[in-house]
Amino acid sequence: MNVAETVSRISKIIWSPALVGLLIFAGLFFTAGTRFVQVRHFGDMLKSLFAVKAGKGKGISSFEAFCMALSGRIGTGNIVGVATAIAIGGAGSVFWMWLIAFFGAATAFMESTLAQKYKFHHETGFRGGPFSYIEAGLKQKWLGIFFALSGVLGYGICLVTVQANGLGTSMSNAFGVPPLYAGIGLAVVLGIVVFGGVKSISTVASIVTPFMALGYIIVALVVICFNLEAVPGVFRQIFQGAFGVNAIGGGALGTTIMMGVKRGIFSNEAGQGSGAIVSASADVSHPVRQGFAQSFSVYVDTLFVCTATALMILIAAPQDLGNNFAGYTQAAIDSVFPGFGSGFVSIAMVFFVYTTVMAYYFYSESSLIYLMRKRQGSRLEKGLVLFLRVALLSAAILGTVYESTVTWDLGDIAVGIQAWVNVIALLLLSKQGFKALRDFEKGS
């Protein structure tokens, strides 16, 4: 058995139907427990984005935390991941992406609220995440350490290679740039921000991410408008395929559901814990406010950006591009703007990957800081942070030359491990999240 087969087998074990069921159950449970917080408090989600800082420390604003989390969510999963889901699971997988996003918004609310409740102070600002509420809330220090270690390796190495691979493929498709050169360029521009620290990351994210997402959605809407007559048929195809009726491109209903859920959770990260890591860094007046903001980021990622990609592909892309998953979206745009699609998607991918890996660095750095919190400011901590920066930038370069199926499987493994540990912890701590929401509602 070669490396690729071994990695694929491990991925399938972690992403068994049990994990899919756990994610869906958790979303349903949190939705019921919060009485559909993702619907009832939609207005508060929007208000929370622009809430002023509480002035409790060096934390970043709610909007900066929202943009950092969104920059981590919007990446290759929104372009390559959606195409992968459709190619393997059929059009019906899009429906399951929508569903996991809707219920996942409640999960994102819970993890971000708890992260705010159990955040800790560091010389660089507030830090925290699943490792904090696992240790302080569940009193399971060993599990918090395990989660943090998987965060350092998963976000700092594995998931970086996934993002970089998508960038290398798209740049090669559009401009004939060797993937290795694309990786070196990515590492250079990343290094400028990564070495600038958390404030530099949050500032860049708050400027780049909104315009990046909006520009991509506008181009998608133009492609859709040029093919309006096909839209009803595409939605019919999605809903029929979701339940195994005339499924296309995946056949089996189980494959359709699995691909939709896997790509959905990979893209919006609800339940994975990454959004909680960013949420802990925000300086807000009540923990629930950051929960609202992160719920909305799940909507933006999946219901807006992923849907834009899916509709473009189903409406206008040829279905015979094999494993060239980035090529599906490029071909869809080319159908309306000949010669423009490849370049646009490649440029979009540059921004998507850049901001996503930037967020991944923050996740991994926060995990490392948690592990070293007893030696805050020490030479050892600073040395390990420097080593992490170099390792992440190296992964960005090497990831561009790896086979895409291997990097996706590695990414799935990292996401799956995070999801297993985090969702179980959230379920065990759910009463505290529900209590925080009731406290907010009484005072509002």
C-alpha cells in the first residue's frame, strides 16, 4: 500500500458515517436548544459585526474577528471543494452543503460563545478556543492539549498544503506558471503579514476579505444572469439529486450526502473549532455577541460564496474535466467571458488562499500559545513561534507540487479530528452555551 492509499484509508476511517451523523445531530441539537438562534437573532448577527470594542484589553474588534474567521472559511473549498463535491457526489451534494450550513450556524454560535467565555490573556491579546473550554469547562487538560497539538499540525501544515495545491493548479491552468513558483510567491507575501503578528493579520483580513467575497459573487451573478433560463432546471437537479432521484455524477445517495457534508464542513468550518479560536481574540461586551457574528460568517461562506460557485458550474461548466476541479469554475466563467475565466479564478484563488492560510497561521499560533501559556514571553515560546512560521511557509511552497487527492485527504483528516473532539466537547458543555444565550436575551 503506497502513501496515497494509506492517507485515503485513514481519511475514510475518520470521516465515517458516524462523524457525518454526529455533525448533523449536533447542528439539530444546538438549533433546538437555542430555539433556532440562527433565525431568531439574524438581526443581532448583523448588529454584532459592528459592535464597538468593550475596552477590556488588547483584543481585536468583532468585525475584525468576523473577517479573520471568514478569511479562513473562504478558500479553495469554495472553488475546488464545491467542484469536487459536484463531480463525485452529484448536484444533490449542494443541497446537503446548504443544510449543514444552516444547522452549522447554530454550532458556530455555540463554539464561539464558549470560546469567549473561556478565553485567556496573552501579551499579544486575548487567546483561546476549543482547547480552552475543553480544559477549563470539561476539566480535561489532556484533551485540550491533544486538540491544540492537532491544531498546530493540522492548521500549520496539512490544511496549508490543501490551499496551496489549489492555488498552484489554478495558476498553472491560467498563466502556465509552474506550481512551485506560485508556492514561492505565496510564501513571500504570507511572510510579510505572518511576521507582523495578530494585529497585522486582522487588519489585512478586514480590508481584503469583504471585497474579495463581494467581487467573486458579482462575477458569479453575471454568469448566472447570462443563463437565467437554465436556473430552474439546475435547482430541480439539486433537489432531485439530494434524495437520490435522477442523481448525476455520484449515483449513490450516501455518496451525495457524504460529499455535501464533507465539503460543507471543510468550507464553513462549523464545528471544527477554528472559528472559536478567532472568536476568543475579540473584545466584546458579551460572549454571545461573538457567537452571533460567527453564525453569520457560516451563512456568507456557504449560502453565498459556495452557492455562487455551484450554480456557475451546474449552469455553464462542461462535465468532462476529470480531476481538474479548479477548471470547472474557470470553464463556467469562460462560457460567458471567453478567455477571462481562467485568469479571474486564478486571481480569486490567490486572494482566497492568501487570506485563508493567513487565518490558518493564527489558528496554529494560538494553539501553540495555549500549549506554552505557562511560559508566556519566554525564549522557548518565541523560538517555537518562529519555527511554526517557517514550517507554515515551507508547507505553502511544497503543497503546490503535491497531488491534489493526497492533499485533500490530508486536509480531511485534520478537519475530521478537530470536528470529532470539538463537537463532543460542545455537546457536553451545551448547557453553558444555552445559559449564556438566556442571559443575553434577559439583558437585551
